[in-house]
Amino acid sequence: MIDSSRHYLPVRLIFETIDAMMYNKLNVLHWHIVDEDSFPLILDSHPEIAKYASYSPEETYTTQQAREIVKYALRRGVRVIPELDSPGHAASWGLAPENKGVACTFGSGFMGPLDVTLDKTYQLVKEIFAEIFDIFPDPYVHLGGD
């Protein structure tokens, strides 16, 4: 497992991790790419999320880079399963002004889980996961479980 949602990893380091996995006969890379702390994946459908929810513009991944990582891994016999924490731990999804309200806001101003009472939230989730399923060919996506 790598956790670039909390600790950005350059693509070169992810390639090195995949190589190390191959050498050690490990065949599943669980990539924790999105959490409440950050959303470093610049999605074509919603680039505004990474603009507001990544640690910096330099600490992001384009969809092309994600595809290259998947392709690199598959050539080495490694599956890449992305983790996008939701509906809990999804505060980063609501940081962009366009997505205001999709993450619940508590009295202290702390944002938390996705607000499942809004149609806007379901539309956003639908669009994000449609793109994730296009980028990552594995039949599994991890949702974080809480």
C-alpha cells in the first residue's frame, strides 16, 4: 500500500515501488490516492478538486500519469487498486467552490463525510467514479470502509 493522499510520492518513486513489488512477487498495489487530507488526482471531469484539495500544484497526478502508472504496473504483473475514501473521510471533495456543500460541515467548520442528502453529491460521485473506472481497469476500487 502506498498513501499519496497523506504523503505525496513522485511518480518515479511509485515506479520504483512497483519494481520492488515485482522483484518480491507482490502483485497488488493498493494506492490510497484520495482522502480527507488531500485529493491530488487532477481529474479531467473535475480538475477544480485537485486545484483546491492537493497539498500544492506540484504535488498532484494527472490522469495521464495515473494511466502510465497502471500500464507500468500491469507490464510487471502488478494490479493497481485505487482507494478513494468515501462517503466518509471525503472533506477534500468539497473544498472547491464548485462543490461547496457536498461534504458535511459541522459546527466547528470541520468538513467530514459526503452529504448524501444532496442530488449534487450523487452527480459528483457518479462523474468521479466513471473517470476512475476508466483510468483503473481493475474491477475493484477501495472506498475506505468508513
